[in-house]
Amino acid sequence: MSRSTSYQVRLSDEEKKAAFSVFQELGITPAQAVRLFLRQVVETRSLPFPIRKTERCPVGNGHIPNDGLARDLLKPDHEKGYTPFSFAD
């Protein structure tokens, strides 16, 4: 039997809630997700997703938009197709 070990990760409450919600939708536990990630790192000898340098995002730090979203965010409001509302309901 192999011996297991533990590893702690610090992340914000928002990151945790968002990621754990996705794991629940996928039907896996956070521990299973981390093990899958680490297996892919070993298998591919790289990170299992592309890491690219991007221009600073107008949405805020930590958000990396795709090219289409970045273009849409920089459009003037009258070109975004917003629907005006006069009340919150």
C-alpha cells in the first residue's frame, strides 16, 4: 500500500467556491481534481493547459479574457447591445 501525504493550498474564498462548484458539477471531489491535475503534469511533463502572457485586462487584476471578450469589453456601451431597464425586477 502506498503512503499518502497532504499538501495545503491557500486561495481566496471566491476561488474556492467557484472551483468547488465546478468539481461538484463534474461529480468529483477537490482531492480527485488535484490528483488528476498532478497526474497530467507528470504525464505531459508540463502544465496541462497553456500559460500565456496577456495584455492587462480592463475587468481587473486576475481576470484573463479571451480575445473576443477583450474586444467586446473595450467597445463603447452603445455598441454592446445592452437592454435598458427602468426597474430592477
